[in-house]
Amino acid sequence: MTEIPLNSVLWVGAILFVCGVICMTTKRNGIGVLMGVELVLNGANINFVAFSRYGKLGLDGQVIALFVIVLAAAEAAVAIAIALNFYNNHLTIDVDQGDTLRG
């Protein structure tokens, strides 16, 4: 079985990271921004697992990736709750419409 070189795996992680940053900066929709955050976290996870596989980290990189996945799930749950509350108050999820903090 052929082994995938480390450079190729790091390139995939970097491309996911850059796509996530571009998505976060260009989207005006709250859900689009959340998708960009998830892409950034997944790009970082690929790098953690790659360094765990090819480096001397052992299982440390995979354990860190698992913690990042758990944090991403918690972040998504809280962010969706905030987005639903924002929609109930402003009738949109356009992040530019929420320029004031009202109770």
C-alpha cells in the first residue's frame, strides 16, 4: 500500500483552512460564517492528525483533534442557538443587521 506523503496532507489541511477563512470573511450570513469556522477547525484537525501520524507525537495529535471536534460540536450548538435568537429579534440572520445590542 502506498503511503501518502506528509506534504500532500499538509496541503489539504492548508487549503481547507484558507477556504474557511475566505468563507468567514466574505459571507454575510451567520450560517455561512459558522461553516467557515468549521472548515478552519477541520483544516487544523487534519494537520494535527498528520503530525501525529508522521511525527513523533504518537497519539497526542489525534487526542487533540478529538478535543477540537468536541469543542466544535459545542460551539455549533451554542452558535445555532444564538442565530435562532438573533433571527427571532431581527427577522434575519444577516450579521450586518445586528450592529446594536438591545435587550
